[in-house]
Amino acid sequence: MKTAITELFNIQHPIIQGGMHFVGFAELAAAVSNAGGLGIITGLTQRTPELLAKEIAKCHDMTDKPFGVNLTFLPSFTAPPYPEYIAAIREGGIKAVETAGRSPEQYMPALKAAGIKVIHKCTSVRHSLKAEQIGCDAVSVDGFECGGHPGEDDMPNMILLPRAAEELKIPFVASGGMADARSLVAALAMGAQGMNMGTRFIATKEAPVHDNVKQALVAASELDTRLIMRAIRNTERVLKNPAVDRLIEIEREKGARLKIEDIHDQVAGVYPKVMIDGDMNAGAWSCGMVVGLIHDIPTVKELIDRIMSEAEQLIRGRLTGFLDADTRKVA
């Protein structure tokens, strides 16, 4: 399948593995790229630019296919040394960067000078247009269904994707609620040029996380995510657990007076405890509503091959079948 996204990133299938904290290591990124998608190493999971350089080198040893790096831009008072991270990305021969969080505008000259294609994660049309304006090559449009931070507009992809298609000149992929062939075909129908999957890739054999995490995803339903930190306008969708229940109770008690310090124990330093140690009750960790569509733990190649095979069946069989049936009826 060829789309503007496969051409832009020189990949076989229009499927991107989004950056995920303490998930996006070389093992997963290489597996996705080897299967024809675009694997992504999560840059800031690596505590220093030097460690990121080593992770990039490790991934090169595992695949000869294109892969990218995620850089999440944090508020300035907590900013990591981004120029050094970008240098590690450039020197590692990376040609695709997924940016997230704050606008990457001040770092675009350095990224573009290195010949790097930039795809920025956006939760609204206005942010997508800004990304286009500052020179991003593509955007990942995140609907309200997504795990992590869905923005504050509460806009689901059935509306957001067609609106993005109406406004954008650069290509975009759909993110949030993406799990299978149905997701991909629907995204293409609404104007996207591919899809970005996060939560779904955690439940694969190559994902370098504790098996407890994968089993929790298979066991959960679409009703098992919660939105937290709305009062401080840092809304995050997470998987329900006892720690999240306690966090939500604190939010109810504090109301508009809530401060990040009030929920520190439920959100700080959680990812290593969950993803590495398998402590499913350690705190709040990002998970999309798409968890309701996760029923198995295949290899990455099995998952991507299944998606592409079933997508072709949907397009050639089910969808054109409706038109063929209509033609027969008219005749």
C-alpha cells in the first residue's frame, strides 16, 4: 500500500509506532521497522543524549530499515538538553523524528538542516495548522480516544480526522483508537494517509515490557480507562487501577484547588515500576480506549501482516462489494 506517508518515510506500510515512555526501546522500534512500518525510539526515556546515541546504534544493529526517534518537548523549566539530543539523532543517521508536547518550532532549523522529516503530534486542527506553518512534514492527529494526553477539546477522531483533511496541505496519520485493519481503512476513508499505534504495540511479543502489562491490556475493556489531571489542564488518559482510583478521589476532594503536588505519588516515577517491574498498581500510566480491541499478544510482524491483509480484504471485498451490489441492482 502506497500513501504519502509511506513515500515520505520510505516505508512499506502506512503504520507508525508512536513514542511511548519506557516502551519505545530499540527492540520494539526495530521489530516494527522490520515488519514494514516506522518504528520509533522514545528519546527522553534515555536519560542522556549519550544513552540515546547507544540506543540508536543498537537499533541499527537490529534493522536496516528506516526508524525514527520521538522527542517530547517539555516546559522550559524542566527542559532536557534538546540540542544535544538532536545532535545524537543527527549523528545516528536518523531521518524521521516524531515530536510531541510543546511546539518544536525553535528546534526546526536544526532538524531540517540535518535532513530530518518531522511529524508532530497534535490534538486539534489549529495545532496541526501551526505545525504545518512552522515546516513540519506531517502531523499525527490524536483524537480524544488516545492514551496519554488527548488535549482539552475532547474531539473524537470521527470529527477530528475529516476536519484535518479539510484544512491541511501536509499529510497526516490518525492516532487514538487505532488497533487493526478496520482502524486503518476508516482512517484512510477520513483523509488520513496512515495510522499511528501506541497502546496496541505494547501488547506484542517484542515489546520490552513486563508480561503483567501485556496481560492487563488483553484483560481490560474499553470501559477501563480514566481521564486524570483535568483540573490542571494536563489531561491524561490512563488505565484504571487502585492508584488511579485514589488519584481521582484526591481530585474530587481538591476540585479547582488541585495542584500537581497533591497527586505526586500517583504520577511520579511510575513508568519503570509498571513497565519494567510489572507493578500494575504503581500509579497512573497512559493507555488508550483502544485497549478494548486488544485480544491477543502477537509478534509485531504477525500484527502488521494481519492488519495489511485484512485491510485489503475490507477495501477490495466489503467496500467495493457494496458498489458491485448496487451496480447489479441497477442493472
